[in-house]
Amino acid sequence: MAMPTCLAVFLSVGLASAGVTEDESVGTEEADCQPPFWHGKLGDNWPLAGILAKSRPSFRLSVGNTINGTYYKARKLHGVTLLALRPKKKSSKRIHGFILSQTTDTETCGLGVFKIRNVKKAANATVRADCGDVILDGGTDVIKVRAIKWKAPKCGCVTLRVEIKSADNIIYSDDPDSEESDEYRILTKTLCPPAVDLPTPA
């Protein structure tokens, strides 16, 4: 059954061949960190995950240069990749827009810093330095974004989240209140320094 159409406003979250811009404006005014307004249907990134053996996700968020995929290297750069899976299939989704953001479990440690190093591999994405996120609000439909770098903080656990708008106007994200296993919540990644255990889901 089709999901109802809705106006999606992203509060906490949330690139391959065009230019990239970075917001470097400095001033006394408070930064405008409002996410883009997207009108579309809400989609399930991994339908019947763990139930239907042939079920596959549409998109994946991955972070490189980690320790065992679980721990970050303090103050080091980590590559962030967004991928539309099974891109050779005709019915495969494409990335039309996204917002990639981060939250931390401790304010004293602060957040990491996003950077874009290779403009040819990012599709009009913008780093909003004052907001601690990266956004792409429309542009060329792509199957892979791999030009984002994330410099980890010195301490504290950080959760990276991405919400993706596909080329067919469907919006995908992980439900933070879902009881699904982390194995299937692949648009969210929580990383901690090696000396800290990952937080236990509520």
C-alpha cells in the first residue's frame, strides 16, 4: 500500500560529477540551519528486513578509516560514502538530495567537522560549517557520493545520520524509535573513540 504524501521537514539529519560549494560566511547573525523542505512520499529503505530473504536496501551510509567499523580515530579524517545499491538494475534508486548531520552524546567534546575535498565527485553538495551538516537539495541524480570527509572530534560518541530523497521523489531515513536491529539501520552510524563502549539502544 502506498505511503501517504507528506511534507517532510528534517530537523536532525540530514553526492558524481558537479561542483561543490561551502558556506564560509562569517558574521554576528545566527546561522540558518533549517533543512530543505521536501514534498514526497516516505519510503522504507529496507522493506521486510530480516523477514524476507531476498529483501535488499535502497541506500547505504558508510564511514571509512574506522577501527572495526565501530570506533573513530580522534581528530583524523574519515571518508563518508552514500551509495544507491544495485545501480545496474533498471529499477535502482538514484540520490537526488540528502541531508547528512551529526549528534553527540556529550556537549563538552563537540561535533566532528565535515569537509568536501574533491569537487568532481560531489553533486552540488554544500557544507554548512556553522550547522555541522552537509546538504544537497536537488541536482544531478547520482548513484554514489564519496567526496565527503568527516574529521572526528577528540572524544565522545557521535551519531551520523542521513536522510535521502530519491530521484522518484521518495524520502528515506532510519526511524530512531524503531526496534529494528542496527544491522538493518544502515542510514545511521554511531562511532565512539576506542576507549568508549558504544551506547546501548534504549
